[in-house]
Amino acid sequence: MTDLARSDVSFPLADWILSHSGVPHNLSLSGMTGELTTVRRLLNDPRPGPSDPEDLRRALAQVHRVSRDRIVLTHGATESNALVATSWMRRRRAASGALLVRRPEYPPLGDGARALGFHPQRHPRGARGGVLSNPWNPEGRLWSSEDVLAWGGSLRNVLIDEIFREFTPGPGAASWHGGRVRFWVSSSFTKIYGADEIRLGYVIAPEEEAKNLEDLSALLLDPPARASVTAGLRLLRNRDRILQESRELFRRNLRILRDLVPGVPELAAPVWFDRGRGRLPSRRLSQAALKGGVLVGPGELFGDGRGVRICLTRRSFERDLRAYLKVRRRFL
């Protein structure tokens, strides 16, 4: 059994999930890889297609209703977040700085910034910037621009990981107007598109910072592979069908969850942080579930030891959830 210990330069959540991926009931996977028939057909298409990165930037710009010049391509959301944090650090004279991060939160957002020299903290006083996921991973809640501005106080820069945003309709943070606050947005094709294997992500930078970020990316990163660009364009051309299939699967699983667990709120993303009646022991419940053949995300790896993360992404969700609830009853 993988240890839940963590360090500043590791990803224990990924280690936990990958090292136990063969369990009969997997509720830890937050993406829809292998679950979407539309995506499977598109990615298995052997015919060549357009592979110009500029075409992909234009397509993403149209989706997000922003200028193409604001789009910087990467190999995934984690790389996108690290690229933005690196650009912030380059502009600092001091060796380190405070960074606002809420808890619980998706681990790499804070841990990646810490590895670059930032000091994550939970209050905005003295912070140089802030990072958060929206919808919130692991809680599933959707934050409005007013929520983010109230949380961030007087921050100049806020990075928003929107990898789950398209599970719910409405504009993303790239179109928000925050006064002096500049919103940076990151995302990829690994969640609602279920396309982890194409290794493709992007940043939407503030207009005045896009050129600097593009130059930094050219210095530090290789461009995405042509095959990934081709696959990304195919997915975007079929975006409406893919989103319909993904959202229908999510809504079905959410209905199942709310039927079996009274009191679960509406969720904007296929993740739910289960605290039971107020507190569930993260480590003991996760390990007991694993002994019962059920894999969940230990809350302590997100910075909150009072529960576990449950993902609503598999077509086997009802069967997997019932197996988890049998173990959960012992801890309520």
C-alpha cells in the first residue's frame, strides 16, 4: 500500500491513484479517459488532418471568446500552471514570496509553486498572487468572479485552473473584468474531453502579459507534437457532441449520488468531497476502502484530513459508489 506521506517536490495523489489503479471499484479518477465513445472514435481516426498550432490557437480563442494572441500552448494543465508561476517568479527581485492558496485544493497548484520558491498561505495579506481551481477540485463548487475577488483581496495576479469548467455552461475567467486584478487561466483536454493521451494544454494570459509568456514558453518548453495538435483540432470541431456526452454522464452520476447520499449539493464538476456528517478520517477511511477494493482520493492530500474525494466520471459509478458506501457506514 502506497504511503500517504508528501514532500515539496512530489505528487502523492498521483502516486496513490496510479499505484492502486487495478482495484475493482475506482472512484479516484477525475477524468473521463476511456468513457466517451465520441472521443475514442476521433482519436482512433487514422486519417491525417490539420496540424498547424496557429489553427489550434484560433479554435481555442473562439471557444473562450478571447484574442488568439492570448493563447499559449503547453503539454497539459500542470505544465501550464508551472509556466505561469515561473513567469511570476522571474519578475520578482526577492528569492521567494507568499502565494494565496485555499484548502482543500488540487495539490499541484500549491506544491508546484512551492517548488519554484513561493510560500503558499491561506490569507491574502502579503501575498504576491493567488492560485485556485474553478470549479473547485475537490469540492465541485463553482466560484463566481465576485467570489474570487472577495477571496483574493487586493492581489494583482490570480491563476485559475479551469480544467473542469466546461462541465457547466457559462463564461470562464478569461472574460472576467477584475479591475486591477489580472486573471490567468489554464486548462487542458484531460477532463471533459477524456483525452489524456494527447498531452495538450494551454494558458490564456492577460493581454499585456501574453507575449512575455509566449517568449518564456519558447525558451523553456518544446512545442506540442503535431499529432497532438491534430487530435486537439478534431476534438474542438466535435466539441458540442463531446460536451453533450460528458455532461450527460456527469448528470446521471450526480443523480445516483444524490439518491444514495442525502444532502449532497448540486455540483459543477464531477468531484465531491465527502465529509459524512461533518468529519470522516481521511487516512483510515481511504485505507479501509482500499482493503474493500475501492479507491478514493484521501482528503489529506488536498490539505483537509476530514474526508475523501469521490469522482463521478465512470459508467460503473453506481456499482462503485455502493461498494464505497458499505465501507463508509463504519465511519459515520
